[in-house]
Amino acid sequence: MYIFNFGFDLWASNPSPEATAFREKLNARRKACKVKWEGLVTRRDTPSPELKELVRELGRDDGDSFAAFFTRKFDWLYGAALLERHRPALNWALEHIREYPYTVGLGRRALRSGHISCHFKSVLETLISFYKFCVIDADICDILTYDLPADAAAYAREYSAGVNAEWLAYEIDSGNGRLIKLLKSMLNDEPGAIQPSPAIFRGILRAHDTELYQGLVRLLLAARLQEGLRQAICEAADEGTLEGFLVLLRVIKDNDLIRFSSVKRAFGVWLGFAA
């Protein structure tokens, strides 16, 4: 099974009939808003007027006002392009977006700014992330444990879809006890724990739970010969809060983790050399 990340959709080679059935239902649900959605997000270098207005509203620093604006202007997204259950998570993600670097992708550099105009691409990528990955109308913990109907579980497994970093961070900061317990079990490498992933690491680092930061530190130090795990953690380090980044950077320095090739590669990603 191979996952292809093209445009605004995920594609898998040889998906099962169950996953295919779920994808067909998803496409049918989105059909009515497909043209309007693509008009909103396809011009990555030339922002649409709607996205320009969205960024201006974010710059007002009034969460209540922004939530009302988003509901007024973008309510058409919900129920078709996006799921209603993700409304508060998306609002939260957009309101916190200036806490993270404004450059995205492998060619990024870990540059941060409080000026919302710098974050246009981040706003765009956040919308696309919810559209692409958050497609299963279920509790976040049920998705992570695959406690889902057969077609949704097959789609989640085969397309690596269901949860993005922003939704995970929102749930952590909202005090979702069941989720935090699942994450601590994963970080402690307990039997039967959920599978770690780059999206989970980014979600932990975008939230503000210092205890989970320390759990991530312990997992990094315990990685030993698992270069892939070490690479996934370190390459996500700069994509969250400055506090989370500094916690991991300090551990890398104090334990001379730069001796590992995966950590050297992560430094290259942070500095924009990976592209």
C-alpha cells in the first residue's frame, strides 16, 4: 500500500473495497461545494479575495469577532467540505496560528512572526489539512484506536487519514482526558498503545501541555537505534510552539544527539536545506 499526497486529496494504491466505499461517500458529500472550495484554496501564490479577508480578520486579535466572521463568511464549508464537529478546532487553530512558524513544507525555515500577513500560506494549509485529513465524523480517540465502522476504519488505516495536528492540539488544550491518556501510553511505549506518527508529534508540539513535551523528550531519548522515530520527532520540533521547540533543542544539545544522521537531517529541515 502506498499513500500519495496530491493536491487537496489523498490517494492510495490498491485500496480495499471498504476504503473505496468510504471515499465514494466522501466525494458525494463534497460534490456540491467542490467548485467553490477549489476557487477558495487553489491559488497558493495569489490569495483569493476571501482568504485575504480571512487573514485581515485574524489580525484584529478578537477571537469572538473572528469566530462570528468565519461563521458568517465560511459557513458553507461545513457539512460538505468540512465536518461540523471540527468547527471549534479550526477556529482554535486559526486563532493560534501566529504561535508557529509561518513557512511550511520541506523548504521551510523556522521563521516566526506576530504579523498575521506573514501567515497567509499557513492559514491556507490549515484549511487544506482539515479538508484532506479530518474526514471521519467520529470522536478523535475512536479514530486513533480505529474503533469505527468497517469502511471508516479501512479508510483511516489505508489513507493514514482521520486526524491532523491542529485538531489533536485543540483537544489536548481543551483537556480531553481520554486523548491525553492515549498519548501518554504511546509516549511511554506501553503495550497496545496507539501508533505514533508525525501528525501526532506535531499536534503535541502545537498544544501547550508541558507534561506531554517531557513525554516526547523521553521517547526521543529512548529511540536508540530507531532512526525513523528520532527523525519524525526532530523534524516536527520546529512546527509547534517556541517553548516545545526549545525543550527538544535543549535535549538534543545536552545529549549530543546531533551525532545521529536523522538529527542532522532535522537541522537541515529547520534551516530550509531539505528541499
